[in-house]
Amino acid sequence: MLDSMVIPQLLPLNKVPLDLSSAWANANLAEYMTILGIYVHALFLIFAVGFPIVVLTFEAIGTIKKDNDYFKLAKNASKIWGISFAAGAVTGTLVEFGLVVIWSGSIALIASMAAAPLIIELYAFIIEIVLIGTYLTTFDILKNHRIIHMLLGFGVLFGSNLSAYMILAVNAWMQVPWGTGNFVGQNILPWVPTLGPDVVNSKSLGILAGALSNYGSIVLASPNAFQLLSPFTTDPWIAIVNPEAVITYVHNLLAATIDTSFIAASYVSYKIIKGYGKYDYNLKALKVTFGVGAIASILQPIAGDQQGRLLYLFQRNIFYASEGIGPRGGYDPILSFLLYGNFNHYFRGYEYLESLPGANNPYAQMTIQASITYGPWIHFFYYTMVILGVVLFILAVAYFGLYVKFIDRIIRAIFRRNTEQFLVYASFLGAFSGAVASISGWAAREMGRHPWTIYGLVTYPEVVTPHPITIWFTIMIMLMELAILFAGLWGFYLIYLKGFKKYNGVVR
């Protein structure tokens, strides 16, 4: 697989074999601050990606109904859009800085498969910067030209979602390295099928994988590195058309919409319960925010099903861990029916993966062992996401009790209150379920692979910086990340929770 005569040319003169113990120590410390940084960034990112749908829904209904209440709701809600964009830009810069400095081996990915997506993401970010300020400051200026103002909003929405797609395409390529053909299956993980067309330079890929395994990310300090590794691919766009990227984007867009919609609904419900603001005005907000979340919750199982099918196809070991299938395998009638259309398919376990020809190589054994080690946690997080997804689906169906008498009668019979009252209190459950489901889903996805690594190709001790990472440095970075988080939350508080005016509106 590797040309041993080429690797010495790739390395700096003071080449030192990778010290696995120090690399693992570095990687473990780095992972804590990376995980926290990604989750802090994600909090603001979901508001920049999912919440605009709520804002533009308010504005669209106001335009159709010519109701100023909805324009006021859109204007007020857009403030959180602006704050989340600013905080998302700051935290995103921090994450990208950490990516290059801490996980320095990822430069090889950035310079190859991730180059086209990240260039497009940069232009998408510029679109957001140019349009979001104009949109936020022209609510009154363009009050007689609502269509033009909405078009500005859709322009920002396009930029944020294009940016999200490109970032998720990079993550998806690390999960499923599409465009590597049979390279992974033939040389590293024998259970992996053909990963799309073969558009990579297999010799360069083999050299890189071998050099990183033996010497770590220090190989990229060599002036010869990218001359020897390029051209890495003949199709720089391959990561963008990765089937995993498409379904990952849809799944995450729906998740962001669910999270932000139900959080907004719970905020409105809090106002209703406490009697802040006029009841009819708050009820309009609740119906829209809860409704957007309900529609996304009904669509999410379709995207989740497709995501699970891709996991079964491309990452069989992580699928086994997610579903709790043991080393010797077993039967699962529901999974069998969903995947094969019958109830009797036998799912082979890790022992089958270990028995495949070529599975005795160190990487395959390490991958299987990691799945077994992390398996209980992956299974826990995965089914936490699934169960809470079911809760969200039930809440989504209940929402239509506002319009369907039969559903309203069921809610009255079970909860002794009408749908309107039920939604006020159910919104808090929706916000909690959406947030925990999202956190759990990403935990299950990344625990099987680790940040900034490539499934089947590169593990995380191989891409972490060779310079020692101390626990104090990790703590300092994590404190900075938490400071940014609390600063953003404080901004939300100042705008939305201070200065409430009490009216006599209460839950009817």
C-alpha cells in the first residue's frame, strides 16, 4: 500500500517517530476544549441557521394577512438572529483557529478534499455579512416594500444555509471519505464498501496515511509534503456531492429548526404564564413558533431514517454500537424490517467484522476495539436522541389539535385542558427534548470517530499537534469558550427578559 522509499523524502531532517503515548495524551486534552468549543459554536450556529425560518415565517404571514403584529414579532425575533450571527462568527473563528493550530494534521484535509467546500463557505459567509445588517436595519425603512425586505432575509438565509452545508460537507467527508473508491475497503477497513468514484491519488493517500501513522502531523512541516502528496484528487468538488453530506445537512437543518422554534415557543409560553405582554399577541407568536417546530419534527424521522441507512452501509461498526448489537450479533425485528423488509435478518456482530480478510491490520482492530469500548455510550446517546425524537413527534401531532377537533378531544381527555393550554406547557418539553436530542446525536456521531479525523484513514493522535498540551492550557481555552457562551446568553437576556410589562393576559 505504501512506498517506503517516498516517506523519508516527506519528513523533515529531524524526523522522530510518533510517540503514541504523548500523542494520545495531547489528543485527549485537546478533545475536551474542542468538544466544548464546537458545542458553544453550535448553540449560536443553530440560531443563525434554523431561527431565520421562524423570523421569515412571521414576516410572510404578516405580509399575507397585513397584520402588524407579525411584523413586530419578526422585528423583535430578528434581534436574536443578529446576536447569534455575531457570536457564531466569533466562536467559529475560535474553532477554525483550534483546527489549524491544535489539530495541525487536518491541514492535509483542508488542502485537498475540504478546499472547495471551505472556499465556497467563505463566500457564503460574505453574503451573510453583506445582507444581514441591511435586513436588520430596514424593517421600518422598507415597511411599504415588504417583499423586498423579505428577499433580503431570504438572501441571508441562503448564505447561512450554504455556509452550513459546506461545513457539514467537510464533516460528512470525514465520516464517509467519498471519492476514495475501493481504497479504504481494500487496504484498511474490509467491511467498508466502495466509496464512490476513485478520484484520489491512491499513492499519495497511502503515503500520507502511512507517514501520519508513523510520525504524526509533523510530516506536514516538510517543504516536500504537498509536492509529494499533490495532486491529491482529480475532482475537488467530490466532498460537496457526497450522499452523506446531503442527508447530514437536511438532518441538521431540521434539528436546528426544531431546537430554535421550541426554545422560542417556550420563551413565549413563559410570557403567557407570567402575564407579560398581551395574550393575543403572544398566542400568535406561540402558534407560529410551535408550528414551525412541529412541521420540522414530523419531517425529521424521514431524514433520520436515511441517516441510519447510510450509517449501516458505510460505518457498520458504529451502527452496531449505536443499535447495541453485541460482538456475536443478533436479531432485531424492527431494524430488519426497516432495512430488509422482513423481520428475520440476522445482524452479524463485531466478530464477523474481525473475521473478514484483511481485518487483522492494526487500524481495523483499533477501530473495532474503539467501537466496543465506546459502544455503551454511543448506544445511550443514540437512543436518547431517538426517544426524544419520538416525544417531539408526539408534540408535533398534538399541535394540530388547534385545527383538528379529533386531536383536540384526545388532548382534552388525557390532559384535561384544550390544545391551546396544552401547547403553552408542552413547549418547555419541546425545548428540552430538542436540545438534548441534538447534543446526544452529535455525541453519538463523533464518539465513533473523534473530531478532525477521517474514518478509515486517519486517527486523532496522528493529526494532533506534536507540541505538548498542558492541562492549564486546556482549562484556559475552555474558560474562554465559556466566557463567550455566557456573554452571548447575557445578550439574549438583556434583550428578551428585562423590562417585561405585565398585562392581565394569562393562560385561558
